[in-house]
Amino acid sequence: MAKITYISGPIVKAELEGESPKLLEVAYVGEDRLIGEIVSVKRSTITVQVYEATEGLKLGEPVALSGEMLKATLGPGLLGSIYDGIERPLVKLGERIGRGASVYPLSKEKRWHFVPLLKKGDEVEEGDIFGYVEEGSIKHFLTVPCNTEGNIEKIREEGEYTIDEEILFLSDGTKLTMVQEWPVRFGRKYRKRLRPDTPLITGQRIIDFLFPIAKGGTASIPGGFGTGKTILQQTLAKWCDADIIVYIGCGERGNEMTEVLEEFPELEDPKTGKKLIERTILIANTSNMPVSAREASIYLGITIAEYFRDMGYHVALMADSTSRWAEAMRELSTRMGELPIEEGFPAYLSSRIAGVYERAGFVETVSGKVGSLSIIGAVSPPGGDFSEPVTRHTRRFTSVFWALDKELANARFYPAINYTQSYSAYGETVRVWWEEIYKEWYELRSWMMKLLQEDDKLQRIVKLLGSEALPEEQKLTVEIANLVKEVFLQQNAFDPVDAYCPPEKQISLAKALKSLYDWWQACLKEAAIPVKTLREQKIVEEIVKLRFLEAIPEDVEEKIESTYKNLIKIYSERER
């Protein structure tokens, strides 16, 4: 036990009355037993980071030590749930969360159909799968917890059980249920990391084709207010081909999380045909909730995601937004009197960001399965300044950078990803996967990126003098680039067809645009046909409409060739 001697917002100091506790140990503060975590121990004084509002707390009130670290409770019932930053189920807590409220995260009443996969006499060790239950559209595999091994003395027969019933008995007396716990601040074990060579298909052309993220990869989405970070993350959660989605609303406005809560239960999952919420876990820690709980919500989400990764599933974690998480660290650090660095952030900002993103990965699990955890974090730089500390350090530790642009967003261009500032380090690693669909994918992608870069240079002249000041070769580049932006890079998130574009359709669209570019060059070279005339051909209108078709017609490239061959013939005859 300890007595409170100092209160400053979410930071509470207490004088110990016994042995020194462990760092990161959970403590219960005050008469209401507010949940907190010990972040500093100096002689007989402990500093507790409280995850609830501390209004009404008084000096001299007791602080009880639990002897355990902050842990996530893991087991059947997680999917489709919504939690706060310390895994309290918000549905059970009701509209107003009482002080010190403590509710078990999983249902103890629901019975699950358990199917054993091992038998009496089998030897097991940590990570081994001993059975499963059906949860939603997946098999929820049950594994042997960490630091547990031995021979099976008894395993329950197939049947209906609650999560706290003992179903596995080892010869040393150990009894296992369907539930296990894991400290949120430490990554779960795995055998080895594998090369991330399979893309996480999102259905967004600019992402999948130009700036892909691999399964097990890391990505950041920086953008100022109103650039569409939340909409993009929600779109990725809806359409990406991950098995499980963990969506963390970290310090975001309540109305944005309300949209997710209202939409996801109604949306049909394109993978299973069931409701999308059935393979989603939501962690809501909105801007009006205690600041300190934001810090824990990221780690809670990652731990839950790692749990499903260890079953051999591909998990995508969306964190919106890591800037609010960093701001929580800044406030807590200031109240603790720590020496700040740039813009008031603590000196350990970069190491904390690195610690979050390094838990992503494509791995061979302890059980021998292959699973992945992809982390996509939104960053909200004040004023859209990408040089501020959180954006800069996030950029250092992520392999994909989708920079959202205010001008594109204002022009209603979605996704508002700036194709000159964005990049992906996974272009080479996912190349083999894409080339199985189309052998010349890499060359096609390189052509498009080079075209957009050339157009970006020419746009400076166009803004000053207008496009008419350019020679015909450069007009051609600008016009084709405009078509690439309109037909390929831009998507309509509300259109039933254009909201999701499969890889095969992405390649067909890119090939049609490349074919158009090649024929325009031929027309310019062989018959000196003006770009204005080339742009006015009816085939161009047909290409613009292609993205709204379920499937691209196979004869598109033949139509392009026929149109411009005839045009060359007409102009050649005129010259004679």
C-alpha cells in the first residue's frame, strides 16, 4: 500500500509503506480504485499514470498495488467487440463510465463449441494449438500459454463450454481454459521473421499499384486537417484482404468513431458475405476520454492483433491517430517534470514510435503457422507540416509513406495521396507476386511513375504560361498524365464499382492508358497530329468511363490501335 502525496492531472505520486513495487505494475488509486500504471520508482516514492479522470481525488487516499503488469485478456469473444483503452467493454459499461469501473472483457456466460486437436499423452509446449472454437467466420485457435509445457493428462471432448471452464489438464497439474493473458507492452513470441513479399491488397489503385504495402509491413498516412486520413483508414479497413481488422480510434473526435460503429455492423464483408464487424475489433479512446488512456490503447490493440497473428491469420491494424498518442505522452512527460526536446515532446518519443512499428511483421509463429501483422498509422501534423517531430520520426520507422495533400483534398480528389511525395519500399519485394498476374507489371508501374514525375515538373510552366506554351511532346505528357490522374489515381469511395478495384482490373486500366500513350506518340511522330485532335477522339471518353465498369472489355487496346491507325492514315493522305 501507499498514500497519495501529489496529484497533477493524470499523474499521481504516492509514498510507499512497504517493499518497492515493479516498474509498469498496475496500481489502484484512491477510494474509487482508479486504474493506473507505475511509471517511475524513486526510493520510497512511486509515480502512477492514472487511466481515468482524477477529479475528486484527495491527498492521503490509498494506492493499492496489484503485483501484475497491465495485461490484455485474450480469448473467444474478442471479435465484434468495442473496448476502451484498457480493454473495458464499452457496451457493458453503458453511456457513462463510472469511476473505477471494472468489467471483464469477455462474456463468461456464452458457451463455445470446442473441438480438440490433440489427445491424452501428447506432449505440448508454449504456442502449440490444442483445439479451436468457431468465432464468426474464422476458427479461433486455442494455444498453450507462454512458459507452459508438459504431457496431456486429459483434454475435454468436443462440446459446449464457457471460456473459464478448464478444458486441458497437464501431468504437472496445470489446468488451461480458453483464456490467456499477455502484458501489453511486450511483443508476443514467434520463431522467425519472414520476407514480406505478399502485398496487402486494398482495392485502392494508387496504393496497390504505385505505393504498395506488404502483409506484415508498416505504413504512415500523414495529412493536415480535412485531408481524408480517417476516411482512407476506414476504406482500408473495409476493403483490404486481411483476415482480421483491429481499428484503434486514439484521441479522435467522437463523431468519427460513431461513424465506424454505425457503419461496420451494417456493411457486408466482401470476403465472407457476413457483416464486417464480425472480423473487426474496435478500440475507442476518443478526445473527450482521459488523455493517459490513449497511451495504453495503442499497445492494447497491437497485443490483440499479435494474438490473432499467432493463429496464422493476416491482421491489419489501423491507428488513428498516432499524433494524439504522442500528444498524450507529451502531456504526461510535462506533468512528470521530464526534460523536453523539440516542440515539448519527451526525449524518448522516437524510441516509443519505433517500438510500436517494430511489432509489425510477416512471421513464422511458435506453432509453425505463418501469419502477419500490418500496422497503418495516421499522423496529424499541425498545419500539415511534415517536418514536425511525430511525422518525421514516424517516417523513419515505416516503409510506406502515403502523404495526403490539402490541395488535392480541396479539389475533391480521393484518395488525396500526393504521388510526388509518397513512396513505398515494398515495390521490389512484392514484384514477383504482381508479375504472376502480369509479367511486365514493374515496367508498367515505372512508366506511370516517370510520367507523373515529368508532369509535376511541367505543371510549374503550365501554371505560369498555360499549356499552350508547351511544345506538342510536352503537351502529350501533360494530357496523358491528366488522364492517369482522372482514370487511375482517383477513385469514388461511394461508387459500388469504383470503391474497390481488384489487381487484374488495375493492370487492365494501366495497360489501356499505356497503349493510348504509345499511340499518341506514334501519331505525333508519324503524322504530326496535334495533341488537341488526339484528345478529342471518342475512344478517350470510353477510357475515362472504364473505371466504373465491373470488367474491362478485352478489345479496348484493339479499339485504341484501330482509332489512331485510321487517324494516321487520314493525316498522311492529307499531306500527300
